[in-house]
Amino acid sequence: MSGSLTHFDAKGAAQMVDVSEKSATARVAIARGTVSMSAAALALVQLGTAKKGDVLGVARIAGIMAAKRTADLVPLCHPLALSKVTVDFEPDPEADLVRVEAQVRTTGPTGVEMEALTAVSVACLTIYDMLKAVDKGMVIGEIRLAFKDGGKSGRFEAE
């Protein structure tokens, strides 16, 4: 860890980091999260019979849209031209949960970690919204950066 937080100036005031001198490089980030739910709710996801429709299809679109709007949601994020956003799901009937993964790519002077994390967060929230009539006790969790590559700080892989 560098010891200084780049989103604060010398006086401690919040600031948007100046990336104008940074090189544009290929960047990628992968974030993951989970939504734990009842077996009945997961069955609706897997069968595609939830009352509100295709839960994972809607959550995928919501996650992609969220990645594109990250700078509108997280105050000090730079607006980025994203090259690619994917949101994928893996239902796990043994654990009664859905694993969510987002991958975001760009070529630019700053990374896409926040966009990947935002995509996963909103996809998980959408799953909750679409199934809450069946299971209000769902738990959204384990949202984290799993991988990033590109830029000055290079590669990161979560353990």
C-alpha cells in the first residue's frame, strides 16, 4: 500500500484524480459476488418461471447498464469509454445461491475496477428485486474484486 489516498489533496479535501498524464493501456477487471436464497427462489431462477420474468436476463442487462453509469453513481470515478462488459451467472443448487461475475474492459488512462464492482452489485440487487416476493431473506454478499490487469499498478488476483 502506498500510504497516501489519491482521492484526497494535501489539505484533505476530496478530489478527482488527475489521469491526464497517464498512458492509455488495455485494462480489465473482474468482480464477483453472490446472492444466497431459499431453494424455492433458486428453483424459480433455474426454471425461468419467476413472476417478474427472466431473472438472470434482466439482472445481466441491469449489470451492464450499471457499469456504463458508474461515474454517475460513484462521485470521484472518471467517466470511461468501456470496450466490453459481460455479466455471467452460475446458480449453485447445493449452496442455494447464484454466483455473479462481471468482466469489464477498456483502453484508457485509468482502470475499470469500480465498473466491474458496480455491475456485480446492481446485478445482485436486481436478482433480489425480482425474487423478493418469494424470499425477502436473501443475502447479497462476497462482492469483491477478483482480478485486474493493466496500468501502472499492473496485475492483481484475489486469493
